[in-house]
Amino acid sequence: MFLTDEGFSFIKPIFENRIFLIYSSIEHIINLHKLIGEIMKKISILITIFVFFLSSASAQEKLMAPAANGAPLRGWWNGQYFFGDWGGQRQRLSDQGIDFVSTYVIDVLTNAYGGIRKHRVRYDSSLGLDVNVDLEKTSGLTGLQFHVSGLYRQGKNISGDIGNRFPPSSIFGSQQLRLYNLYLEQAMFHDKVSLKAGRLGTGDDFAQSPLYWTFLTNSIDGCPISLPINFFFTVYPTATWGARLKVSPVSAFTWKGGVYHQDSRIGRMEAHGADFTWRSNKGLLFIQELSFLPNNYKEAKGLAGNYKLGLFYSTGRFNDLYEDENGNSFAQTTLPQKRRYGNYGLYLHADQLVYREPGSVDQGFTPFAVLVLQPSDINEFPFFIDSGLTYKGLIPGRDNDVAGIGLAYGQWSGQMNKNQNESGKTATKYEIVLESTYKIAVNKWMYVQPDIQYIFDRRSGDNSADALVTGARIGVTF
């Protein structure tokens, strides 16, 4: 719980000296946080230079060249992690039930054409740490696992230079040191049922697909971006109190249902992801997803597919995008917006491996498409589409590389357009992002991903906000 203004006024006369000490401590913590931020920025630059060096063809050739005393270096290069196995300690901890994974991702992007401020170069980065404890191994609690994760982000959003709504970089947001997930998960009935509860991201379990991770644009990567824009649909790096039940009676069918707290205040920056308050007047999100998963098992000879239907309802309160409290245009009356109870919608996802490379398990060509629908009166993007084409192993000899072409289309609310017109503003009709990308698997723990995006931002026929974005992403698993 956080201290209220009333509570502070009450205790100040009694504990004035202690409050002064607390404030002094907080000031030191803030200064320390700023210092950490500067240190992390310098570390990020050094890591970036280092991984660029490693990803060059000449460096790779030298590292992979046979040598009499090169076995340790080749073992490191071909291993799973940048920091290796910690002299065997990492594997021993995993055998005992404790697993650590840390990832570092950096995007360097420029608006080569168009936007409000042209030819700007921006970078942002995300350093994450995930710890999973198998309590069956550590404490004999069958099927129970504990998970905690956090991150540190920094950098700038190039969308601020372009003037569009869909960020070209999916790792921008909450640029700070931050707690993310904190939950327990219980597997039951031979792993056919699982229940997890605690601090969860809704997008970790619903409206998500590994295919989305192929892309850099936040309109595709993660989950369809209309969901977290329209309402408090928590995605990385913000988690909320919640619970998720998953039932998979057979390999081809899965049902998931979840309930999540709808208090957007917990995501504010000053809380650093650690606001554990439960405010009962903020509503709940109820969501369920039914999946049909043909040929998603090891012995399957057919081509794997994923087909999902998701339905959701939020009990929170939402501002009408056009009407005031009396049902008139709030742009004209300047009265408060009408408050509406409840928000709902559905999403459909389909992906299908249509061609598989001979002799491979997952190499081949996979198209996908996503549709999200919500009411127009309270949602900025009531109609949203994601689609894409991905190919793993397109170039012979590059079996783990992934090529992708993605398209995202978001149609702005008609009610919002009416408000913009009556306010004398330029009405925004839609935004489209077209992306082409290629993820180069340098080895098992590093990839380099050149990327190009074209953003169509239509405002009553004006194309001044259109932009061409180019750049690259680098990822390292520590």
C-alpha cells in the first residue's frame, strides 16, 4: 500500500524527524538510480560494439577456424549462452531446479524518410532477467514452480520523431529498472491442466504467438497492439494480479481462461512494477481462448497449424470518445466525457505451416493472420488486423535464420474522428505498418536482424506523417 496525502498529514507532526530521514534516503536512492542508469547506458554501448564485432563475418571465421588449442573458444562460441555454463554451476543449479536466463536486446533505428523530425537516429535497449524455480526438485512439491522476472530498459522512441501511433521498436516502454512477473504455477493431471496465479502479464498467455516475435514493430511483436492501446491489457513489461487456468485434454485442443485486475495505476513509472495494491473499484478482465492445434506433436507427419478464438470482457469504466455526460459532443460543450461501464471484444488468430523443408522439423513457410474487434465508442482502434509471412531456413545452409514480411492495419474509431473534426483537428483515419526483416542466427546465443519498415499514417488524406524506418536489432542471451 502507498502512503496517502491524508495519512502523511496526520503523522508528520509526530514523526517529523523520521520523515526527514526517509526523504533523505529516498533522495539517495533516486541519485543512485540515476547513477545506475548512466552506468547501464555505458555498458549497453560497450555490449553493442562487442556484439557487432562478433557478428562480423571475419570475426566469426576466426572464432570458428580449427586450432590446436581452440577447443575452449569453439565450445563457448557453440554454446547456449554468452556467459557459458559458469564452469558447470549453471547445469548443476538446473539439475537442482533453479534456472536463470538473461537477455539483452537493442534496436538502432532511423527515419530515413518522412516524419515530424527527419533523419533522426534512436536506440533503445532492454536487459531482462528470468528466474524459475522447480519446487518439485527443490522441495518435493509435485508440479509446482515459482517464477520471477525483471528488466532494465533505456533509450528513446523514434515514434516521437515520426508522429505515428505504432512504435517501430517493440522494446520501448517503461524505460527504467522494473519488476515484471512474480507467480506460482501448478501442473496437474500429467500436465494436462495447469494453474498459475500472482503477478502476470495477460499477453504472456492470451493473443500471443511465437511468430509475432519475428518482427520489430510493436504493432505485431508481442500481441496485437490495439489490445493494450484500447484498455488495460497487460503486456511486457507491466504485470498485474491475475490467475490463468489452462486445460489441454488432447494435443489438438487447448482451452485457457483468465481473470486479471484492471487497475492501470500499477503500471506507473514511480512504482517500478512493485505496486501490489488491490483497488477493488477498478474492475476485472475476464478472458478465455480456445485453440485448435493440428499436428502439434512430435510424431505428427502433417503440417502444424494454430487456430485461436479469444473472447474477453472488462468490468472497468471507460470514457466515451465522442459524447459528454449528457449525450452531446464533448468537443463542443467541453463537459466531461460520458463514462461507460464495460468493454469487450474478440480476436481470431490463424497460422499454418504450408511448406516444410524436407527432413526438417520446423523449417519452412508459415503465413499467419490476426483480427481484433471491439466497440467503436470507447476504443481508439475498434478494427485491427495483423498478418505476415515467415520462412525459417530460407537460405540454404542457414537453417535457423528467419525471414519475415508483416503487415499491421489499425482503423481509428469513427467516434474519435467525429470528435477530432468538431475540435478543429485533423482526423486520423488509419495507420498501416509494412515490415520486412531477416533474423540472422549468428550462433545459439546471438542474432543480428536488419529491418525496414514503411509507415502509412493517414490523416484525412494527408501523407505528411508517412515514414521509412530502417535499422537493426541485436539480441544476446547471457
